[in-house]
Amino acid sequence: MADGKRVSIKSSVHNTSVQRRRQHAVTVGKDRREILIRTKRLCRHAPGDDEVSEEGDMILDEEKSALDAQTLQTVENLKSAVLYEGKGAIQKKVEALRALRRLLSRSEIPPIEVALQAGAVPVLVQCLSFGSPDEQLLEAAWCLTNIAAGEPEETNALLPALPLLIAHLGENSSMPVAEQCAWALGNVAGEGGDMRNILLAQGALLPLARLMLSNKGSTTRTAAWALSNLIKGPDPKAATELIRIDGVLDAIARHLKKADEELATEVAWVVVYLSALSETAVGLLVKADIGQLLVGRLEASESLQLLIPVLRSLGNLVAADSYITVGHGITVHVISALVKCLKSEHRILKRRLHGYFLTKQLDHLSKRS
């Protein structure tokens, strides 16, 4: 009977620990918005697109009514361009798309609602059709990216575009087009569980994971960010599926070793959700010595943006059942690295660290009981 009680208590503690990690995964999105406004991202300008900056500043000074009228006219121009089949038809479409993209990118409050009411999404979906020039695909995906950065009902309006956005993540697409589509999907996934479930059902996980395997910095960063939005729970299924995809674990290790702190930050957020939601992922991460790589980042970096997901990931790994982490020396290495964080000037980082210690103390007390 006593043995039975101990088993029951151990199971209860184990379940409590798992529930806590999963709850952290759900609530961490709020913390990220407070620190970095990460969940959704407006794509404002392209490298070398100097002419956009000046026009964007002009739009900021316009009256809203004038901006709305300009947006309505721009969408109508795009509809006409899509129907036009004469000389220079492709360039006409690209120019119309670019004009809409600039409106959605550069104003203080992008005229997303007006564009939607004017019927922008169906025509943008047409512009994503296979066989279209890369420049056209890029501009259309860019417009959809910024629409997806809007309010919930605005993001939901992108449902008809999701299959093509996912399809253009494939290896037949150019890297800039695939990256822009990943950005759009990351914004959609950032809207919440319902949209994440739709994306997962439509097969977004695998092509995004393959994009994260690349060695092109900006593409990898965007794919990792989109994945962190896509797998963040509370259902652990997506996290477990992701860690089992060939090459993902190696890619996480490879990217954490690089000097690129922005890339390491995005990948660390993927590790946060993997380690919070999936025991399968925790076991594989520990065996691959991801914990040691995170400790190295914790010791070497001064970037708050990187240190917060690293600390969260380490907390999740240390909180895992001992049978998973035994023999890997994670706790010993983490303690020495945490001393540095206690001496940090970052108030937010210290708050996370104190929360980590409190969680550990509660776990310890519950196990003793």
C-alpha cells in the first residue's frame, strides 16, 4: 500500500511539473510581446529600397481619409492590372502590388481594414499563382504578411491565402519568396491556437522546418521565428513532430554554435517551446548536449533578447525528470552560469531568474512531500 502511495505521489508531482512547463509555454508569448513585440511583425522595407523610406514618411503625414481613399484606389488599380493582358502586363501587376505594399508597410496605422473591404485578399491570392514571376510573388506575399500583422479579424481574412503561402515554402521557390511566405505564416500563427491548428492541418510544419535547416541567415531566422509561433502549444503534438523531423536537432545545435546572436535568439525560442511542451523533445535535446550549448550562450552573451529564451530553455531542461537528464551534468553547469545572471544589470533577466529559483524550490518541496 505504501509503495502504491509513493507511485501515486510521484505521478502527481510529475504531472504537475509537466503542466507547469506547458503553462509557461502558453504564457511566454505575453512576455515576449512586452520585451520585443515578437509575436507579429510588420515587414516595412526591403534592403536597398531607398525610395520607400521617403514615401513612407509622406504617408505618415496624410489625413486618414486621404490614406483610405488612396488605398481603395490602389486596390482597384491592382484588380485592373491582374485583368490586363496587353504589353507589359507583368510589370503593371508588380507596380500595382508594390504600391499596395508600400501603403501597408509605411503608415503609422496601416490601412489594412480598408484594403480588405476593397477586396485585396482574393486578388493577392491570384497573384500568388504558380508560374508567376518571383518579383510578383514576393510583393504579393509581402502584402499578405502585413495584413496578417493586423487585428485578429484581419488575420483571419487570410485563410484563402494559406495553402499557396505554404506551397511557396517548397524547394521550387526562390529563397526570398519562401522567406516572405514564412514571415506571413509566422504572423498568422502568432494570432492564436485556432490559426495554429489550421496551419498545422494544412501541413505548414515540415516546410518551415526545412527552411530552418538552411544556412542563409535571414531565412533561417524567419523560419525559426515562425516555427516558435507555430508550436507554442498548449498541445504538445507539434513540438514532438518538429523535433522528430530529420535534421532539426542538428540544425538547432549548428545554429546555436554560430556567432549570429539574432539567429541564436530565434532558435533558442524554438528550444523554449520544445522543452516546455514535449518530453520526447527534452530527451533528444539533452542527449544532443543542447543544454551545454545554451550554457555557453548564457556565459558568453550580454544580449537580453538572447539570454531570456536561453534561461527559459535551461529552466525547462533542469526541471525535466532526472531519468532524462542524469549523466549530462546540466544542473552543475547551469548553476555556475546563473551566478553571472544574478550579477546582471538587466532587471527583467533578474526577475526571470528569481522566478526560476522559486519554481525549483516549489518542485523540491512538492517532491519531498
